[in-house]
Amino acid sequence: MGFLYFLVIIAGSYFLGGLNGAIITSRLVYKEDIREHGSGNAGLTNFLRTYGTRAVFLMVLIDVLKTAFPVVMSGMLLENAFTFATVTERVMIGRTLGGLFAMVGHAYPCLYKFKGGKAALSAVTVALFLDIRVAAVVLGVFLVAVAITRYVSLGSVLIGVCFPVSFLIFNLGLWATILSFCCGGFIIFRHVGNIKRLFKGEERKLSFGKRGEEAE
């Protein structure tokens, strides 16, 4: 029976995470697919570069809600379904597991031929619904890095680094911390290409495109 609870969390979080805000918004508002423009990535940065700030609120709202829901529901499921560890630890494990697979769904959505975003915004959303201190660290580091360098990819990689480090600092439990390393490692893995371009000095800095202007 316990296996079924984890299966529901993994499958449910993955499918909900696959509801990509950039793809949905580009189709609803612009009648096209964001993946056919710019870098081809279905994420916030490419959306901003391609379309600018118009409709970005809808895109972000979709991505936040589709990530927040499985995080919260996964925590509630483990809180009430098991008796191992403490209630707080079970909730944290459930939420981190749900967040991890929501990120995987966002990056590799079966609904969109497994071509999604890089899950940085998803990671920030997961942090917000896990622990406000973790959220403050990852979002603070991201904003400072982008403000100084204008490299969104650098800020995103630092999210991947700060995510598990914050779990260690705030002592959020062994299993949740192990899962947080998976979350952080996944973010870094999704940005390997960006990391290579950063070292080569070829990475693009943040810019806001105008409607109809091609990004990258």
C-alpha cells in the first residue's frame, strides 16, 4: 500500500508539472509555439526574449500553480498516509518528492514530446512551499546574481547549488535533504549547455524582446 502512495505522488506530480506555462501562453496569446522561437526552450528566459513582458504574468501564474499544487498535495498525502518519522519530516519528504517530479515533468513533459523548460522557476516555487528560509536563500542569490551579471543561467545554476545547501543549513531532515540534492543536481544538469557557454564567454545576457522579434 505504501508503494501506491509514492507512485501517486511521482506520477501525479510529473503530469501536473508537465503543464508548461510558456507553451500554453504562447499558444493562447500568440497562436504559436514558444519552442519554435529563440533558443527553443520552453521557459521564462526564452519567453521574455521572444515576446517581452506582455502575457508573462499568465505564463508565470500557470507554472507556479502547476508546481505548487503537487508540492502541497504530496505533503498532505505523506502526512496522513504513514507513521514513520515525525509529521513535519513526512510533510517535508512528501513536498520535496512532489517538487522533484514536478520539475522533471516541466523539463520532460510527455504532453509536449518531452521538450520543456529548464525548471529554474519550478525550483523557486518548490522552495516557496517547502520552507520560506530556503526560498529566501535561493531567490535572493538568484536575483543578486542576475542583477550583477545579467546572466539568468548563472542565477539558475546557483539555485541548483543553494537548494541542497539550504536544506543542510536549516537541518530539514535526512531524506528530504537527499531529495533536495536530487532537485539541485537536476537544475544543474539542465543547465550544462549554459555552463559551457558561460565558460566560453558565449552565453547571452538577459534582454527583453519585442513581439515578432527573434531571440537567439
